[in-house]
Amino acid sequence: MQAEPRQNAAGWVLVGGQSKRMGRDKATLPAGAAGKTLAQMTAAVVAQVASPVTLLGDPAMYGHLGFPAIGDLVPGQGPLSGIHAALTHTRSDWNLIVACDLGGLRADYLAAMLQAHAGARVVTAPGQPLCGIYHRDCLAEVEAALGENRLRVRELAARLEAREFVVDGVNLFNINTMADLSEVM
């Protein structure tokens, strides 16, 4: 299924994590054909269903990847800082926020997820709060969590009563090792 970009949903790709298990920056690892990085490959999938697409990470490190990049406003607080930056900068009500290190990511799944948000402020993939749609009115809760040092995105999603969006045959997984990366190539 070919998905059309939605003008009412911005796309955001989390890059710049610590990559402790991989031992090097996952976002810039080669992935897929044509010499693309993992971040570029993820951003290209997100761009099929959301527009514009922005990388959430240090512009000096990721600005050369072909997408705009913005840094954390509250550095050193993990992915929650990226979500905070996205919701602070967005002009869209709905924001598709995806970690760059998710294997199994498909545009048709993301498009269906974008259609499934009725009645929920947050919709996530099962067990993957870093693949979700966040309404911009969640910003106050994100800021409160940062201020109270409650940095677990899974806990934030639970507080926001996130709805999990399940589709048979879609199995997202974290890319933490080179073996995991080989599964997406």
C-alpha cells in the first residue's frame, strides 16, 4: 500500500542515543541500499506518511543526513528530551515520533496508526513507545516529567493513557547489535 504524506502530521526521528549495546552511533550506521544510514532509512519511511520530517538530535552531528535536525532543549535526559523538543517545535497537532533504531518499520503500518488516533492523545506500537503518535497538547505532561526526572517514556505513555495499535504481521524490534541490523538490510 502506498501511503500519502499527511500535512496534519509532522514526522520526527529520534537520533543521537547513547547506543551502549551497539558500541557506536546507530543513527549513522549503513543500512539498506544506496549507502543510506539507519537514520536516513527510518526518516524515508516516516516521510511517506508525515510531513515535514525532522531528526531529533544534535544538528552538528546529524544535519548532513538530508533532513533538518534539532537538538534537545533539555540535554542529557534521553528520548524524553527528544519528544519534548518535537512537541515544543511542532506546528502540527499530531506528531509521529519514531526511534531510528526500529527494525520492521513499514509506511503502511504508520499510515494506519495515524488513522487510528481518534479519542486518544497518544497511540503507540505494542511495547514501543518510541514509535507513536503524540498530540502536541501532551507537551505539559512531558515538561512535568522532565522537571521531576521521570524519564521513562513507557511510564509517560501509560500516564497519557496511550492506546497500543496492533496489526497482525507487524513486528517491530530494537536494533541493538550488528546481527539485528543485518535483519533490516
